[in-house]
Amino acid sequence: MDLTTKEQPAIVPMGTDSLFFNEAKFALAEKVAGIFAGSTMVPEHFQENIGNCLIALNYASRINADPFMLMQNMYIVYGRPGLEGKLVIALVNQCGRFEPLEFVEDEGLCDGKKENGLGCIARAREMKSGKVLEGVKIDWAMVKAEGWLGKKGSKWMTMPQQMFRYRSAAFFARAYCPEVLLGMQTREELQDITDLARGADGTYATGEDLKGKTQDKIDALKERDTSLDRQHEKNLEYRRVVAAAAAADSLAKLAAKKVAEEPTIEKPRSLTPLLEALTTLTTQRLRYGMRNTGRTAEQAMGKPLGLLLILIADWMNSSTLQPRSWPGS
């Protein structure tokens, strides 16, 4: 049995109780949803997700439940919300129509024999009529026929009593108070439909789907990191070229001053900036100049590099820099 064969959600008339059809209620709910979305005390599928929080708030409002309690017991399975079995029991008990649910279990139900006729029934007394209402009996025959027992990681093997109670409570709610669930299934039911596993974000999907999602995320992160690395290298290379060109141009202007105005020019205090500028220019500016403009190597390097080379040569031979005829001047 798959998702498509299960019963469809009940159609519930939309009225003024819905947050989505009341402007004032919606405005308030949107603010509250923002607070929940910013909290780390709600499950991951509600954190930083105002839309999910708003939907949960609307559901809580419709069934008169505490929003925080609801979020703690609501999960996303294939894009559909699923409720914890214990929440279903709580919702039935607090709806005000019944006395607390009782669970009638056949003797030997959980002794390991798994006999087909052994099962559990959820029942409750209706307050208005005093009549005892019973839900559908969930027995081992149904568990086996539906394939719930053989699912990977099935809790029917390890916690049968709890699973019988959760399932019988859900069947009771659908039969006698469907407005409590509004057509939603329990998380346990959705997990029994197919082999589901919980993802890191709190949602449930098949193992294959989770693998696919995980690989897609890994590929996307790798592509993003590669793109960022390329952009960083490009930006860094460009900044180096610009800085080196600026340094060379400044030195060229310094060395080209007329003798009449500046008989001598003080030698720079450190040779390091000159060497760094020279190294960067010879490896980076040449590449950019030739690639981006189609110029020759000599044209790409330009006058600033020639001036820089002469400045370094003068550094080695004297304590002052004497202007001379520069290449290309």
C-alpha cells in the first residue's frame, strides 16, 4: 500500500476560525510565527521557517491546542504534516466530548506470540449521551496484512503495546471526532506506509530520497565553494595588479622629477616594497595586459616597469636617485 491509496484529508469548511481568512488574526499570527521561527526550542523544520510556523499556528487555533505543544509533536513526511500518536490521544482527551480514552487489550497481546486474533481497542464514554464508543480493533492480523511489521526499523517489533495504542487511538479519532485531526495521519502511520527515515532537517523521506537530497546538497556546496574560491582568486589577483601598478606609477613620477626642481631624491627606506611591486608586476600585470588588450609583452609592461627597474639599479649603486633618460621617454 502506498501514499496514493490512503484516505484523503477530510474537507473542513473554512470560516472565520482560520487565520488565513481573517486579516487581524493573520497579522497577529504572522508576528507570533516570527517569534517561533527564531526560537531554538522548536523542531528544526520550524526554525527559520515562518510559513511552517504559521500553518502550525492555524492548525493549533482550529483544534484549540497549545502551539508549542503542537510543534513539538508534528513532523513533515513527504510534505504532509504527521502527528505523534501521543498527541492524538491528548487531543481526543481534551476535546471535551469524551471521558479519557481507555485501551482494551487482549490477554497475551504483547507476549511475543503475535497471534492474529490478539489486538487492542480504544474506547471512551461520550459525555453527552453516556454511551461507550469503541474504535476499530487493531490486531496482529491487520499489522501483518498491512505490512507494518516488516518495515525497516519497525517499532511494532520493539514497542508493540505503544504502537497498538497509538494506532487504535488514531482510528477512534477518525471515527468519532475527525475534526480533531482534520484529516491528518499520525507520524507512525506515515512511517508504516513506506520505509521512511528522519532527515537532519526534521522531515521524513525514503532512504533513497534522503541519499539523493544529501548528495544534491553536497554537490551544491562543492560548486558554491569552487565558485567562491575562483572569485576570491580573481579578486585577489586583480587587487595585486592594481596595487603593483599604483606603486610603479608612483615611483615613476618620483624619479621623473626635473633636476632643476629636485636635484636629488631621497632613497626609499626599504627595498622590500620595490621588490614586491616588481615581482607582482612581472607575473600579474603582464598576464592581464596581454590577455585583456592584445598588446605585446613590452607594451603590456609599459613605462612604469622600466622606471622601476632603473630605480632598483640606482639603489644598488648610490645613496641617492639621479634622474636619467627613461625608456620610452
